[in-house]
Amino acid sequence: MIQREMRDPRIGMLSITDVIVSKDLSYADVYFTTVSAQQDQYEDKDEILRALQGAAGFLRSILSKRHVMRTTPALRFHYDELIQSGPQLEALIERALASDQIRGACLSETEVSDGA
């Protein structure tokens, strides 16, 4: 819907990573990421966010015509920071695991030398 209906050149390559709808269907938090934002081009991310927020009403009206729901949620867009920080978190976890393995190996050597 975003790619085909909006036709806004500011949008570019956009991926919806998650949508969380409130229990009463009054709003939906839509999380997105872009190729340019993943390459640390924050100004693109902010411009895309403004474009999506500006088109939220338009997208909601299209959604209400395509789906039969009691209520069509208001759309709230958010840049998904987790996608960008994922590789950094993964590297930290790997470093911690390596540190634990080294520490475990040192403890095992100490136990062997104490027992001898």
C-alpha cells in the first residue's frame, strides 16, 4: 500500500518490520526501516518519517476501504532502531560469550593445578 498507493519519492526502499495494534483497535504502531537509514543517513530517516506521518490519514482511508473491521486504527509510524542496532548487540553478545569461555577455561586450569 505504501509503495504502490503513495508514490512519494521520499519513501524509497521501505520495509515494515512490525505492526502493533492496540486492543481496542484505536491505533496501530507501524515500525519501519529503510536501506538508506541503515547506512546511517538519519536525515533520510527523518524525512521518510515525516512523509509517512503526513500520509497516515490517506493510508488509513485506503485501509478502511480494503478491510472490513469494526474500527480502522489510526496509524502511528516509528523508525525501527532495533534493526540498526542489531549487529552491534550481536557483536556485544559474541564478545561476552567469548569472554565467558576464556574465563571458564582459566577456572578449569586452576582447578586442575590445585588438585595436582
